Amino acid sequence: MTTGENSNPGTPSAPSGNPPTTGLFALAWIWVGVPMAYGLYELILKAIQLFTGG
């Protein structure tokens, strides 16, 4: 085997099929990002209460 050859030359390097669209990526980020942002917001509020005694 020479440098740059694949260990399995019969297998493609990328999966075949259509790649996901930009809209699907945006939906996925919104699906994960909105609850995560809300959780971080709540975490910050609770940390402020914890460290300020409020």
C-alpha cells in the first residue's frame, strides 16, 4: 500500500445520497439551541441567586 491509499479501496469516503439541506440544518440548530439557551438563562439566574443570597 502506498501513501494516500484507503485501507478499504472499495468503500466510498463519504456516504452516498443527498446531503441535508440548509433548512434542515437550521431546524436542527433551532431544535437544540432554543432549549439550550433557555437552560443557560435559567442556570445564570439560579447562579446569581446562589452567590448573592437573593
